[in-house]
Amino acid sequence: MNIKEFLEKENIGEVRVDEELTKHTTYRVGGKCNYFVQPSSIDNLVKLIKFLKDNNIKYKVLGNGSNVIVSSNVFNGVIISLTKLNNVEIDGEYVTVEAGFSVIKLSNYLANNYLGGFEFASGIPAQIGGAVYMNAGAYKSDMSEVIEEVTFIDENCNLVTLPKEKLDFSYRHSIFQDKDYIVVKVKMKLYKVKDRDEILTLMNDRRQRRIETQPLEYPSAGSVFRNPAEDIYSGKLIEDLGLKGFSIGGAKISEKHANFIVNYNNATAEDIKKLIDLIKEKVKDKYNIDLMVEQEFVNFGD
Ligand SMILES: Cc1cc2nc3c(=O)[nH]c(=O)nc-3n(C[C@H](O)[C@H](O)[C@H](O)COP(=O)(O)OP(=O)(O)OC[C@H]3O[C@@H](n4cnc5c(N)ncnc54)[C@H](O)[C@@H]3O)c2cc1C
């Protein structure tokens, strides 16, 4: 059975053919993919992964596409979106949420249910799975602070649950970057609050601050480079080089925040990559620092 027959026969979920990936990345870049599949349940996701592995078909799981730079090449394989895995359950101070749920929606949902501890994530435009993968964070907190355990599909297509101590979390890092695992569900522990307005006000203030300091009016994927040290900011290095506003094709170094590249005029992933390479070269020449890209290049060919 080939992939077309498999997808027609098994009722895995919504399937789109030749889908434009520009629609699924926050940079609004990417080529087409042969198949874009949104499994309707965890069991269907397992079935799909098993078929793809058994048949050596290339695939990639996409969250909200907010940390990826997807090339304009055709992705010859299957892009798997977990958007339909979006159940959430609250039990006292515990919340169990599936990988496709939006982090921003969850932060509002928890605040409205008088649960605190997730406010740090209220401006991160990720899905839960992508946030776990990256150990996303802000305001000196991150996903590992609230996670109790994660359920994932392992390399042999088994569903496994491990406590956070076994998931190798560190700054913007988790075991999921090193292993062939797919996050499907996360259990988090939060704390009860009496006054939900306190949380909502804090989240609003932070949202306002992001609007003021980040170029949210343009497509981007957040900070491009890691800070080389706690007191050395990549944005400052780039700004001091006079590069704010510099552009290649439709990609530009933001005038508002030099560690953001924005797609201001139909940029391609290749424009963004050229700009990143140029920044790295100039920072190396001037400061002898090797900047590390926080975003992931997808389908550029190795
Ligand atoms: C405006 C803006 C602001 C941002 N602010 C922050 C911030 O404050 N803090 C921060 O940490 N980040 C920030 N980011 C970056 C980004 O949101 C995070 O890196 C986030 O964790 C990416 O999640 P995603 O769902 O979009 O993942 P994607 O970009 O879709 O994928 C990233 C990687 O995760 C993998 N992945 C996705 N889902 C799964 C899964 N279920 N199982 C296994 N692997 C998976 C993908 O295969 C890919 O390798 C920002 C981005 C933007 C655009």
C-alpha cells in the first residue's frame, strides 16, 4: 500500500495535498509539501507514524511553526500537524493537555480557571508540543518549571510517559531535540489563586510590553539568535553594527528589535538565511563571537 492508498483507506484525519507551508509558519515562508496531515486522535497519529516509518517516508511534525525557517523547496513527504490534538482537562491544580493546544489560549484558559504559574507563556505563539520540545520560556521561567510528566511516541512507536526529571530539560533544550520522539500529551502542575484578575492584569501588561518592544506587526519567528552570555545581548551586538533596518530580498532586520528578522515584503526562507549568515559573519568579524541561531532550518538539504 502506498501513502496515497493508506491515507484514503485509513481515516487518520484531515489530509491536504500539495499544501503551501507558508500558511503554517509564523514567518510565512516555506514551499509545498506532498501531504499535510492532521491526525484526529493520538491513536491515529501512532498509526500514521508507524506506516511512515515502515515505508521509509520522510515526515516532519510541525507545531505552530513559530520557530522554523522552512525552505522554498518542495517537502517530499508528509508534514504532520497536531492541531486536532487539543483536549485539555483540569483536575485541581493539575492540567493535562494535548500537544496541539495553543500555548496562548492555554494561558488564558488557566487564568480564567484561577490557576497561576503559566503566565510566563502567555505571549509565546507556540503549540504545547513545540513549547515542550524547545523548553520555551520567558520572564525567568520555562516549561520545565510547570511540567510534571510528558507522554510521547518513542522511536518504536510505543506511547511512553516519563517524569520531567528524565526529560533532560535545560535552557531552551529538552530530550525531544535529541531523540526521535513525538510529544502527544503533557501533565502540568500549577497553583490555585484567589484573584484571577491579578494574573490577567500581569499577562496584559506583558502583552503590552511585547507589542511595544517587538515587531509583532510583521511575520517573524521571535528572537533569531541566543544571547552569547547572560550579559551580552545578540540584539545589542547587531544594533551596534548599524544593521537595524538592513534587508535582503523581503527579509529585514527589525528596526524595533535587532534580534528579530521580519518578513516585510514576501520574503523567502532563503532571504532569511542569507540575512542570518551575513549577521553571523559581521558579528564574528567585529567581536569574534559565534552567534547561535535559535530557530530551526527545515528542508534546506543537509
Ligand atoms: C512573536 C514571537 C515571540 C516569541 N517569543 C518567545 C519567547 O518569549 N520564548 C520562547 O521560548 N520562544 C519564543 N518564540 C519562539 C517559539 O514560539 C518557540 O520556540 C516555540 O516553542 C515553538 O513552538 P511551535 O509549536 O511553534 O513549534 P514549531 O516551530 O512548529 O516547531 C519547532 C520544533 O519543534 C518540533 N515539534 C513541534 N511539535 C512537536 C511535538 N508535538 N513533538 C515533538 N516535536 C515537536 C518541530 O518538529 C520542530 O523541530 C517566539 C516566536 C514568535 C514568532
